[in-house]
Amino acid sequence: MPADWREDMTATSTRDKQSSARRVLIYRLGSLGDTVVALPALHLVARAFPRAERRMLTNIPVNVKAPPAAAILEHTGLVDGYFRYTVGTRGLGDLARLWWTLFRWRPDVLVYLGSARGVASAQRDEKFFRLCGIRRILGVPVTEAMQTHRWEDATQALEPEAARLARNLDVLGDAHLEDFASWDLHLTDEERARADAVLEPVGSRPLISVSVGTKVQSKDWGRENWRALLGRLAGLYPGYALALTGAPEESEGSEYAAEGWRQGGGGAAVNLCGRLRPRESAAAFQRSEIFIGHDSGPMHLAAAVQTPCVAIFAARNKPRVWFPYGSRHRVVYHKTECWGCGLETCIVEKKRCLTSITVDEVVEQVRAVLG
């Protein structure tokens, strides 16, 4: 039989399996940023299984600073419902209850969008889902190639996490990572109106959005740096307005940073911490000329709505894997000897990969975006 016939038959068989699937379970843990980088993969799943009911097994929530996936995926039509997964579930009782919940729902397909935690961990997960009666399982990274971010010769860097997830699902088709539609949050008129309402004090001035908070100590650039940066930007861009975004508990730190802007003679400044839901924040970012922040969920949200980002990264992760997706963004990353440590709290090295980043370096990247 000719090779092209075999390929056509395989493609036809795949389409038949997808059209017959009635229930699709999507496994994805994490918080705001983890959900955003999975958007192209989730759009791919929706295209592959358009008539199936799609539910996500996810943690709800991780903590007060990390909204659940539903806070990002609401109104997108990508997910129809959620099953709760408690992070760190190991007890037989908890596992049995989860097994019974999934077994009763009887998914036809599992789409695995878990993080790379090692081949052994992925194999354990696959065994559990098969015990739940799921026959077709896609994307489980049971090989080192599926776990590892590939080196890309074209960019001379590792592939982003969004690309790894999409590659592991290539049996479903092309995720179209470069297409804006693959990152579409389907923001509603009400969400945009809410963002417009809280931004009313800035009028029609061009907007700089900033998020100074982070839930991880090793990613925190420091409040004095943020205050100095905003003071410099106020002098460079007197015609601009400033919006500070984040969780409610980040309001005080944001206000401290905003004093630099005010003392530097900057325009109107509004502190939106705790005043907007994540999707409403995305609508505010969409109105902005630039987003400046740490490696964080708000950064990924801003990138998803195609707002250029200047991102300040610690070297705890390998370069580019978690950078904002796209070519319009600027990342400040110092690759120290201890890069890739994965630490959430850095005591011994005192965050030198991050604290060695100067205000001048960040200003230079902002000017590269805004002119």
C-alpha cells in the first residue's frame, strides 16, 4: 500500500476517533501563568473535539495570589467544567475519591497538559488515568524527549513551555502558536467596560501597566528598584499615565513604587490591585502601550492580549522556557553560575541573578519598546 494512502487512512481514523468522543478530560495544574501558556494547546483540543464535553482536572485554587483556571478560561468556551485536584494528593482515600469521580464520568479521552516532573511521575499518572477507565490518552510525557524543552537552532534557545505542550499533542494537529487567535481569551464587553471604568482617571493618556508583585521570593526584584524605575520613567514619559495591577496584598508595595512615579513628575497613576479580576486585568493590559513586571501571571496575561512586555526574570528557570511568548517582548535575564536552580526562596546566593539587574538595564528595554 503506498505511503500516502496509509497516511490518509491514519488521518481518517484519527478524525473518526475525535468525532466520536463525547467526554474529554484535560489535566492541567497550576495558576494564572500556567493556564495562559496552555491556551494554544487548549484551543487545539477544542478544535479537535468540537462536539465533546471538555472538563479540566485542576487545582482550585493554588493560593490567594494564584487564581484558578476558571478565572482565566471563563467565556472562552474551551472548558465546560472542572474537577478538583488537591495538590500533593497521596492518601489512598483521596485517590480513591478522585478515581471514583472520574470513573463515574467515564471520559473517552484524556489530554495531558501536566508540567515536566520526570518520566517516572508521568508513568504513574498514566497508570492512574488508565485505572479510571480512560482508553485514549494523549500527551503524557513518558519519554525524555517529551519532558525536555528542545533546542531551537532558529532562535538559538530552548523552546517555550507552550511549544512543548503543543508538540506533545501534535497528533491532534498544528497548535498555530504564532496565530493571535490561539491566545484569544474572548474578553467580553462587560470585562472591557469594567477595565475602562477603573481607568477613567487616566483619561486618554497612553498607558504604562506595571505589576511589582510576585508570590515567589526568588522572583522579587525589590521595592526600591521598582520605585527608582518608575521615577526614571516618569521623567522620560511625562505624557503617559500609570496603572499598577496585582493582588490585594500587593497594593501597599505598588503604592510605594508609585511614589517614585509621582515624585518624578509623572502623569495620573491608579492603583488597581485587588480591584480587577484576572480577565478584567487582561482588558486593562490590552489598553496599555507596554506592560512591565516580573516573571508572573500578569505578564503572561499581557502577552496573551498582544501587549509588549518588559519582563524582569530571575535565573531560577532556564532562559526562554517561561518568557512571554512572542517576538515583541523584551526580557532582562542574567545567566549566573547557579542558573536553573528552581529555588522559590534564595538565601545562599541572595538572588544575585535578579538583584544584579540594574534600573538602567530595564529603562533601556522600555525605551526600546516605547521609543
